[in-house]
Amino acid sequence: MNATTPASPLAPSGSAVKAAHAIREGVLSEVRKAVVGQDEVLELMLCGLIAGGHVLLEGVPGVAKTLMAKALARSIGSDFKRIQFTPDLMPADILGTSIFDLKTQAFVLVRGPIFTDLLLADEINRAPAKTQSALLEAMQERGVSLEGRHQPLSPLFTVFATQNPVESEGTYPLPEAQLDRFLLKIDVGYPAPEEEDAILASVHRGFDAGDLTRAGVGAAVTKDGLLAARAALNEVNVETPVLAYIRKLVAATRTSSRIRLGAGPRAGVHLLLASKALAALRGRDFVTPDDVRFLAGPVLKHRLLLSPDAELDGATASDVLREVVQAVEVPR
């Protein structure tokens, strides 16, 4: 495909890309047995998983953030652990520690919940910075340092973190270095009226969000299958004009007068990987500018610090980023 060829959903795809598309359909079909609506959020979560990145879910309580993470983990047949972040949570509660075994008269390493495939860091901003930083090495290198030794994590290791955007009392804002580790920040909103009607009807029939087995949510793909889908990203082509478009979008956040701190090079890498993952999940072996524009918000907005003037104007990161994206010419 050259830069002037229109994107077509019927364009030929490699077998690995077709497998990634089949995973999308299978996983979403299973998750929908427990989750009503939120299709875009679920697709973005799966996009982050396929791209090998971590995902921050932001939404008010009760919009199914935890349920979606649990159902997604179950649909891919992976190990899942949840950590409830609180002000008194310590790094050892996440990573693990050594305890003295009276039988062997020796210290034994007890691994923490971070040793899993999918980790739900629930209300991550309720723990202080010292505890939040325990995730930095794991998120970047998929390994942790314990007792002076490097301990590898699962190759599938992915953090799904949640936070409440409206509550500030008793919370500790995530530092920029931590936010930059998240591939995507997804806003989880309220369901549409018809979706909320369906939720009420489902609960009336006996649905229990704590019992996904009864809901019939099963594994649509194995862990090996999911890792193979990640390899499919190598088959996804990105034309030079689209690569330049990604670079220009990221660079534009650094020159806007309404942004005090723009996105760094990691943001460009994340936008590229997420775009390739989205294309593969949608059954294409090429990235379009529309893929990049669709993902610009979830990939970039949480990395921006607005200027004082923008904040005084009441602008949000989403507002300013929308202006930046509209100002950058789209390749044809």
C-alpha cells in the first residue's frame, strides 16, 4: 500500500494478522457475557494487551472498570491478581519479601502478587509515591529486583490500573514518570440509557459480577495464542508518511503554547505500537492515519502538563490535545 492508497478493511492480511483479528472477536464475545456496552473501552484494553503495554482506566466508581479487567483476564485464560491500593500499602506487599522458615532455618523468598500475567492495581492513586514506584521497574523491564537479584516476570505481564477522577482526598497523584509507563489512559464513562436498562435487566435475572463462571465467561484464547498475536505486529506495515505523522503529532505537543510539558520519545513509540496493534485487531496488515488519530488521545493526553494560561481558561488535556491534532496535516 502506498501513501495515496485508500484504506480498505478487505485488504489482504497475513495469517498472523488474521489470527489477531480472530482473537479480538473471540475475546470480546466472551467479555460481553459479563459486561454490557463499553465496546470501545474493551477494544482499547485489548489493544494495550496486544501491544505489550500497560493501561490506566479512569472513571467514577461503578462503571465496571474492575469487572472488565477480570473478564478480560478470564477470556484469555491467564493468571489474574488484584491489589487494592491503600495509604498503608508497602512495596513489599506488591513485590514480596523474604521470611524465615523455622523448619529449614533459612530465609525463603515469598513472591508478591506482582508475579502474575494480569495485575489489577485498583485505585492506584490511593497509595503514596514510594509504593507506586514499586511498579516502575516491573512495568518497564518485566522484572523486579528482590533480595539483590533480578526476578523475571511473566512475558504476558500487564498492569491494568484504575483511578477515580473526581476524588482527591486521601489520594496521591501519579508522578509523570509513572504516567509515562502507561501505554494508554482510557476514560470509562457512563453507559448509554439502553445499556443501563440491559444491566438492570441482567441483574434482575440473577447476574452476579463476582461470579464470572456462572456468567459463562470462558477462555477464547491461550496465553501462547496471545503472545503469538503480539508477534503479528511485525507483519503490520507502516508507510513512511504515517511514521512521519506520528512523529509530527508528538512533536507538536512540545511546541504548543498551551502545553508546559509535551510528550517524549516514548510516547511516539507507544503510539506506533498501539496503532499497529489496533490495525491487527481490526484485521489489517497496515496502519492508517485514522488509526493514529483514534489513539492519539488515549496515548498522549496523560503525558501532557498544561500551561498556567490553559489551566486558567479551564481547558483540559483532551481539549488542548484535540487542538494540536487538528493543526497537524493528515497524510493522504
